Amino acid sequence: MQVAIPLFPRLTALDAIGPYEVLQRVPELEVVFVGAERGEVRTENGMLGLTVDATFAEVPNPDVVVVPGGIGTREHLDGGPLVEWVRAVHPGTRATTSVCTGSLILAAAGLLVDLPATTHWSATDILARFGAEPVRRRVVELPEQRIVTAAGVSSGIDMAIRLVARLVDEVAAQAAQVFVEYDPEPPYEAGHPDQVGEEVMARIAEYSGVRS
């Protein structure tokens, strides 16, 4: 099965690499990084480059799509090659998925109208503007529509493990989880704004201004 992960400028690295690290462990899955054109794209802070190995035109029938997020998604909300490709390939996929604000791309492609979906906590209002129903869940699976959305960044690992269970079996999913030793023990209960105070949120605003 072919898994296509689209890359674009100013994506969030872990949104793509987290699922990749899980999915590439499974022999039944072949992962390819796709984009508008071959070559390097830089992540949101410009520090890391990832390589597009195939153009959208070269990957017309992927079995699975994993759309990462990042501030760069905002450049695609009015359409363009990425949104058009997602819209075109979705009817033939076994699963069309997103991580973080990658769900905004799915929404812009018209795939989430009147459907529950999750995204990064900072982008729920944008998701709603496209007709989706934002929910606060780490992973939202819609088997009938063949759509899975994951919340912010690290949740893409959770989503990918669930995806392996659906595509292969639960033993494969557990094997992939063991391979990446995914057994999180976060040092703080600070995974969402409602778990922290004003000081932390002020620091987030400060850091966001530096990164934008």
C-alpha cells in the first residue's frame, strides 16, 4: 500500500515525520513524500529541510494520504495544487488523514463539511469556517468517510498507530509502537491551554511571534 505524505513550505516537521516513523516500520506500507514539485522544502522555522521525492502528478492513486500541518497551511486555504490533489485522490483512498492544521487542507478540499474533526487548538475557528464541526479529541476516526484527523503535532503518532491497526492488523500496530518505543510519560500536564495558566500562554504568544 502506498502512503503519500505531502510536503509544502513552512510545514511542522513532526506532523509529517511522526507518522512516517511509525508507518515506514510496516513492510506492507510504502511511504512517499509528494509535493507540487520535486526538491527541498523548509519547515516553519526554516531550520530543517525535507525532500519531495515525487510530484502530485506522479502519485495519482495513493492508498493513504497523511496531510501534515504548520503555519504554511494558511497559504493553501484558497485552493491550489495541494488542495486540488487531496480532493482528486480522496475518492480512491483507503484513508485520507491529517495531523494538526493539516485538517484545514482537508476542510478546504470540501471533505469535512458537517463532519466532526480535530485540529490544533489554535485553529478550531478556521476549521469551523469551512463547515466542519471542531471537537476536542486527540484522534477523530470517521470509518464511513475514510477520514481520520489528529489534533496538534504529537497526536500524529497516535493516529499513525491506529491507522496501522486499520490497514494491517492490531499486531502490526503494536509492533510499530514498540519499534518507536512510544510509551509517553510527559513531565507536565500541559497538553492543552485549559491545563495551564496565563504565564504559559503568554510565553506561547511570545514564541509564536518569534517563529511566525
